[in-house]
Amino acid sequence: MERKRKKTVPTAESSKGKGVKTNSCVSESAMIVSDIIGIDEVCKITGLSRSTIYKKTSNHEIPFYKSTLSKRSFLRFRRSEIVNWMLRHRIGTVDEFLESQDCVYNK
């Protein structure tokens, strides 16, 4: 009885450190595409309504892109920029505020 051997195709994870090259252009473009999101995903990430997001884009308060590939234009966002935008609007704790005031008055 003859056994057939399965052919294995090396993946990026199985080939780490084995000298096998992966196509980095494909993975980079896939990462870029997955970073581009629509308004529904922005609503999920931020917890804001569609009308609030539209208002913020109209007032240029949130980073966005306008896609005009067809007759209709679409708003597009980068996931990383939305997360960074949210992190910039951090409110400090009472302890942090009091500590900063101590530094100002105790110089």
C-alpha cells in the first residue's frame, strides 16, 4: 500500500525564520484597505450617531476623506485616524488636575 504525501504550502506564520519570502505588497495593500472604513463603522467605533458624524465632517471636526469615484460621493475614514482622534479628546482625572495645580502653585 502506497501512502500519498500531502503537499504543504508555507504560510507567513509557518515560514517565520525559515528564509521564505512573503509578498509584502499584498499584505500591505490588504492592511490599507482594511484600515479604510465607512460611516457605519465609525458610528460603531465612536458610539456617535450618523447625523453627529455628518455634522462633525461638515464642521471639519473629525478626519475624513471624500470618495468621488462615482456620481455619488461617499465619506471614507481611516480606522487609525478615528482611534487617534478619539484618544486626543481624553479628559483627565481629578487627581491629575490637582497634581497639575500643585505643580503650578508650589514652584
